[in-house]
Amino acid sequence: MRRGREERAAGRDEQAALRAAAATSGLVGRRRRNDPLAELTPREREVLELMAEGLSNIAIAERIVVTERAVEKHVTPPPYQQTKQTSRR
């Protein structure tokens, strides 16, 4: 009798885990209409993922075998996307 309860409880836990995984994959896999990440190169996406893991620029550079400056270029927006500053003449 006790074993039956344990098996049912384990089954409920497994079902709950499967429901949670399905919900999460739906959120993660969903694409936005104007997804700014879609414009990133594979290398920029890789650098962004490593930054999200908490790695420093130096650690990222060592991991992907580039210079620290190259990492900085991957995370700095191009000049045409940066906020325009007005000059004071």
C-alpha cells in the first residue's frame, strides 16, 4: 500500500516537471516580431551568452580565443546605432 502511494507521488512530480518544462520551452522558443537578437551574428550571440553567464571580457576572450578588444567590439553598438550627440557650436 505504501509503495503505491510513493509511485503515485513520483508520477505526479514527474507530470508537474513535464508541464513546467513544456511551459518554459514555449516561452524560450517563442520569437518576437521585432527581435533585436535576430540581428546578431553567431559570434555576437556567443559573446552575449557568455556575458549572461557572468564572464568578464578577459574570460570571454580567453574562452573564444580572441583579444579583449575584439570582445568589446562585439558588445559595442556600431556608431550609426549609438545615441547621437548634438554638437555645441
